[in-house]
Amino acid sequence: MIEGAVIPEDFLLSSKKAKILFNDYAKNLPIIDYHNHLPPQEIAENKKFANLTEIWLKGDHYKWRGMRALGVSEELITGSAADQDKFMAWARVVPATVRNPLFHWTHMELKNPFGINSFLHADSGKRIYEDCNALLTKDEFSTQGLLNHFKVEMVGTTDDPCDDLRYHKQLGESDFSVKVKPSFRPDKALLIDKAVQFKDYVKHLSAVSGIAITDVDGLIAALRQRVDYFAAHNCSVSDHGLATLPATYNLTDGERKEFISFLKTDGAVFSNPDAFAGYVLTELSKLYHEKDWVQQFHLGAIRNNNLGMFNKLGADTGYDSIGDFRHAERLSGFLGNLSVTDQLTKTIIYNLNPADNEVFAAMTGNFADGRMKGKMQFGSGWWFLDQKDGMEKQLNALSNMGMVSNFVGMLTDSRSFLSYSRHEYFRRILCNLFGAEMENGILPNDEKWIGQIISDICYYNAKEYFKLG
């Protein structure tokens, strides 16, 4: 195996202008990670990780998918094999991940924060595992230590409405300088087509909110109570992970009566789940507008495709994919319905199918209202698209259909405390794209002008958009 630096200083920066933009205008800016899935408890308790497998491989469905594709047994992925054996299984297959973003991410995460800038493979695996494990015992490699190391200014976690936010409260009362803000994620209150799970959730929501949910109005009242509770605990962002936005936004009188019966009747199925989800989501969006929150819609995933493995391992284990849903009319209808009553709040829409990039980017332009710049955002490439080609396509679609200078930039959308290298990855790709066009005469050859736009995209736009002072 060839040794030497994997991630050189000019990694992904193919021109002189790109290097200047990155080093002078992007590299050293703080990070606003406004959407992720980091566990608030681990931040509040300032957790230290037992070994590299725990911090790096557990819960990382990107790596799990890669390992399965390369013939690694499930015992060495999510099974009961020893942590070192799992890591060595990963080390053995890393050389075969070339041209997959896993190859770049892996070595960027080893370089920063561990300072290891050599190839991971079967022969180097044991040494790298031991070296990283030794570093993980240090205070700088606790959860809070890592967030400080990466210059994270804000962490936006993803939280169920029933969460008591105890760890956010604990963090708010501590001297930890990073803002850890909850985000309101009420998906379970919309999924009435999963009748058993939905009814269990309604009971839980009723108990937590202290509001009896016997009809649709009771459900909305309970959700309002939780929105108020979250707002009182420094929340100003919501998030929704949906295949598509609903196509209808109202319930008939008959459907309202049906909902009352549905809650009482074992085995009952609600006849119009799309209308129900549309009504509840619309009422929530009105509450977000009232609170001046940002609402986010992550759209386009088709989940739990491998039913056999879903039955064994559950959700979020690496069996989701890109869907080919029709989005344009649903986006137009849902957002347009809110615009009629002037109750459309700041909105970020994320697309998972690159074939729909221009659809999403163009749609945001329909709902700019002249009251603030960048109110409607076409969100960064996420999940299957948070790699070089996906990021470039998103940036190009946004540039062609909207105003990239207003873009609020990258987020990790991750469960890993090592994933902040993705912000560096994005910044390098962004600077490379702009730098090449400066050198080719497509953009002005003015480093200060273009550099300010780079800085805005990487940090300042998000700071303003999320009102971080």
C-alpha cells in the first residue's frame, strides 16, 4: 500500500484562486451546524468514547452500507463482534472505497481531529486504532472538546415534541460556550397510516402535553403546547422528514368525525392519511410562522427498503434510498396555501433526487416576498448527495435558478461527532468551483468581492438567518 499524505493542503483546490478563497475566506470561519442528529445527552454529559469504533462506526449507516457492499458480514457491522474486530474489518475494505465519498471522509476524519494523514488499510489499521484510542482518553476528544476543536458555534439537534429537553436545559445552565439548540421534529404526529404506532404516540403526546387528545382539535392543541414548550427552551427551528409534502391541506367534517372514531377503535384505518397529514402540517406551519421559526423539509427518501433487515435491525440502519416522487405540484400547493394567508415562515427545502434539483431551486423563487434576503432556501446536498458531485450540482442549480450569494451553506445531518470534516469538504468544493470561474473569466477577478460571498455562504448567511447575534 502506498504511504504518504492522503489529504494535502491543496486537497480539492485545483487553482490558485481556489486556494486563496479557501485559506483567506473560508478555512478559519466558525461552524453553524443548524441541523444534525447528535445526541444532546452525550454533549451535556461531555462523553468520552471508549474507542475509535464507538465514535466512528457505531450508528454510521454510510459505512455500514459500504461494508455490506464489499462483502463484510453483519456480525462485523452491527453484530456482536469485538469493537477492534469491527474496526479492522473496516480498515481492510477502505482501499476498495476509492471514488466513493467514504474514501475522502474517512481520511479527512483521521486527519482532523486525530492528526493522522496516512492511508487506512489492513496493515495500518491496528496502529491507527491504537493511536486514536490513546487520543480519545484526552479531554480534547470528549464531545464538548471536539465541538470546541472544530470551532462549532451552534449545534441544532433533532428532537421529538415529547422530549422534555432536559439535556438542553442542563447545557443552557452550564458554562459550555457552544449553543446547543433543539429542533422540533413532529413526524410521528403525521404518520396516521401507521395506525398502531400513531395511536401509541398520541397517547404519549397527550400525557406529556397534559391535553386530552380525543379529536383533531385536541391534537393541534397538544402540538401547540409542545411548540410553546420548545420555544421557551431556545428552539427556533422545525424539521420534517417526509417522502413528499401532502397534496391536500384540509379535513372534511366527515373526516374529522372519522378521526374521533379511529382513535377509539382497535384495528381502524384512517381513510385519507394524506389529507390528515396535510392539515396537521399546515397548522404546524402556521404556528412556526407565529413564532418566527425556520421550517425545514427533507424530502425524497424511500425508507426501509430491505424489509428482512428492517425486521431484524429497525430503521436508520442503512437500507434507505433515493425516491422518484413527484414534488413540484405538492411543493407549489403546500407553500402557496400558506402564502394566501401570509403565514409562510422562513423555509428550507432539501432534495434527495438530483434529477429534481432545478425543480426545488426554481420553487424557492416563487415565494420570496421582498421582506428579507434568502427567506426561501434550496438546502444543501444531503444524505446521498453530500459528496463532491452532489454538492456541485446543488450549487449550480441554485446559482442558475436563484441567488447562491444568499445560501445558508452546509450542515452535517449526522450522528457522528467526527463528521464536521464535511464542512471543510463543502468549503473546499465551494472555493474550487468559484476559483475556477474567476480564473476562467466567468466571475470577476476580485478576491475581496468573491471572498465575501464565500464567507457569507460558509458562515455569515446562516448566522443572520438563524438570528444567532
